[in-house]
Amino acid sequence: MGLLVVGDMAVDVLVTPDEDLRAVGYTEGSVLLTPGGSGFNLARAGRENGFSPVSLVCGLGDPGSFPARFLAEELRSLGIELISEKNTAEETGAVFVGYLPDGSRAMVAAPNANRNALTEHTVAVANTVRAPFVLVSGYMLFRASTREGTLEIMHRAAARGARVALDIVPHSVNRWLRLAELRSLLGPVDFLAGEHKTFAAFGAPPELLLDDVRGVLMHTLGDRYHVHARSGIVEGDFPRPSDATERRGLTDRLLVSTLREHFISL
């Protein structure tokens, strides 16, 4: 079962201080440099769940720079095909993620090359991939600069019979996208996934969205997930790991595993 992913790829800097920086100003802790981005996490989860081949459409900076080489090498080691215009005038994406002792999290993202519009060449190459499943990170669809190319990939995939899943990220997208506009983008989408609070902020219960799509995955981090389909509801546990590195990409892994387990038969 092949999988095509459209989404961001970035270098994640995960920081876990030993003490609350707000109180002490300086402390030691752990700092980890790791591949990340919603697109990368979805593609990696696809490989872990047995999808093959897996291709990733994303923006990548100067191919000679350390961040780009670091990410490209990780994709090669996982057996994931990279479909990207390597932009020598743009930096590769980066995300700072700080985990505080009280369990809260602070994130600062620099999308950089991920903001670049998908070129005709990138879209054309993506459209040659005949994967039966396409996963789209909402960043690529909701960001104005990447929306047109992403929509073309989604529509062409749906036209050839592929199943298309959309992950509604960022979770606060309701701040600049109204429900009516979200629903207007769902023509080629079979499955929606996102946090329960995201759907609640949109005022979009699954019963409403099942008029537009075949299935909806809703989850509450550290609690439960619910798969809503026209044939009924499936529930399951979704435990939150304590390790910071395991938390990165957790919801992406949930989406891919439920896609494999539940959505394929819909």
C-alpha cells in the first residue's frame, strides 16, 4: 500500500530543562536535534505502519546546508522518497519546542522553505505517484502560498480513486479560517483528523462533517480517540507518553494507525 504525504519538514530542537526557566533564568537540561515537521512525522509513521512506497512532498532549503542534508539523509535511511524543489535562496524549516517541568509546552516555528509555493514541477512529479492513499497536513492547505498546489495534488489523487486524508493543523486554524471555508476545501477529502478542541472551536460536530467526508478522527491528547463514520463510532485509548521525544509526532502516528486500521475499509 503506497502512501503520498504533503506536508512540512523541519529540524526540531527539543529542549527539556531540569527546572522552570521562568523561575531560575538558567538551568541545565537536555537538548535534542531531530527531524520533524508534520509532513515528515506522517511519512515516518506511514513507514512504521507498513505503507510502501512512501513519498513526501515538502519544501526544503539549500541542499548543501547542514539542516537540509540532515533531513534528506534521514528520509533516505527510512526509505522515503523526497519530492521537493531544493531552494538555495531559502533556509530549511526549523521548530523550537520547549517542555517545561509542569507539563506545559512552548513552540516557535520558522517554516522558511515550507512557505514556498509548490512549483509546477513539484506538483507534476507528485501527480505521477500512484499511491492509493494521500495524507495532507493542514499547514499546506491552509497556508495561502501552498494552497493552490496542494489542492491540485488532492483533486488529482481523488480523481484517480485515491483516498485522501486531511490533518487539521495547526490546532488554532479556526482563528483565520471559518467553518464554511473549511468545508469548501473538503471536496477531495475522505477523512478528517484533529484534536477535539479544534473541531469544537470550528463548531463542527462529526455529524455535520460526515455530510462532506467518509470518516472523522477526533482525539483528546492523553485521553481517548473517536473514529466517526457513517456506519458508527469506534473508540480507543490514546495514552500520552512522558518522554518528550515520543510526544513529538504522536498525533501523526495516531492518524496513520487509525487510517490503516479503520479507514481503509470505508
